[in-house]
Amino acid sequence: MDKQFETAVALLRNAKHAVAFTGAGISVESGIPPFRGDDGIWSKYDPAILELSTYLSTPEKVWPVIRKLFFNYFADAKPNAAHLALAKLESAGMLKGVITQNIDNLHQEAGSKNVIEYHGNSKTFICTKNNQHVSHANEVDFQQPYPKCPVCDSLCKPSFIFFGEAIPVNAIEQSEWHAANCDVMLIVGSTGQVVPAANIPFVASRNGCKIIEINPEPSAFTYEISNFVLKGTATKVLSELITKLNF
């Protein structure tokens, strides 16, 4: 067994407070395209389409694109072996939680209980008038020009974070608490290009946390803070970790 892999297994087995930090790469094998890269969503669409001000002012133009990107693509996605592996680690008490940049809900569907959604979730909708969660995606009429609040008929928006919108305070506080207290962090499928989320592993590293990175290619973390780099896809590497940990 590779020495780095062997050490990573020992670190997880002996960790007092291990957490996972996940990005789009963990969901690629579930059929969800990444945002960045040659085949990423932003290679085909202008990111400005997700500016909050654009959505609020011209929802009838933005909603069809959002519907295609985040609901048609996500509709048939299921948790893969990597999501299931993290849920197993949590269930066994080896993982205290998952901090995710993803909005696809696949960690929850895999069985993870303590999921901190840094960028929100696509499964629920918020009324832009009263800022309250008003409906589930299954209850939204996707054929309307744009989603409306069932209570006041105002514009609704998906509960994920648009450009120009603040990160939820609870997500920031919980992520920072884990970063300050964890002794092992698994980075899975994150390029480290999206801030402020990408700052979280750096905070953990400064606090003495050991960083185990799982990515098929080098990231912004690889040569800066990663103590151990397990090169490969999320499903392959995490499945091997689970096997070595006797799950």
C-alpha cells in the first residue's frame, strides 16, 4: 500500500475531530457537470446569468437557464460511492461532518446527517419578499415563466447562493468552528478556486489540522497546505479508504 495512503488511513482511524470539505468533483461521477474546466458549465454559459440582481430584475430570462442547469441536470443524479463512503465514516463516528460547496443534496441522500451547505441547496425555494422558505422543488410549477410564492405570489428563488448574495451566517459560523477544531480534514473534489469557501481548509491548516486531499489533478490546495495527496477520482479513493478502514 502506498505510504501516503497508509498514513491517511492511520490519521482517519486516530482522528478526534475529522471533517470533509467537498466540491463539485465529488458529484461529477453522479452525472452532474462541474462549473469550471473545459467541459464545465461556465465554458458554455456566462456566469453573470447567476447574478442576484439579474435574476431579480429579469426572472423570466434567467429562470429558463437556471431550470436547465440546476434542475434538468440534477433531476436523475443519485449519490455515488464517494457520497456513501463519507456517510459511512460519519455513521461510524470517524467523521464529525461534511462542509460542502455543492447544492445538489447528494450528501443528505447518501445518509450524511451533519452537512453544512456553504452555498445553500437547490431543493427548496425562498420568497424574495419575506425571505422565508416557502416550497420544495417538487412543488414548483416549472412551466411558469418563473417560480412564484404560493402565499403572496411574489418571485421565488432557489435556496442556493447567487453571485452578489451573502453566504448564510450559520454556514460560515459552523464551517469556521470545524476549521478551528478539526485535526484531520478530507478535501474531496474541490479545486480551491471558489472563495470564500476555499479559505476554510487554509484556516484548518493554520490551526494545525492535517489535510488529506483527494483529487484527480492538482488543485489550489495541493502545493500549499495538503499534507497528503491521494490522486484519483473521489469514488475510487474513498472506496479504497473504506475498505482499508474495514467497513
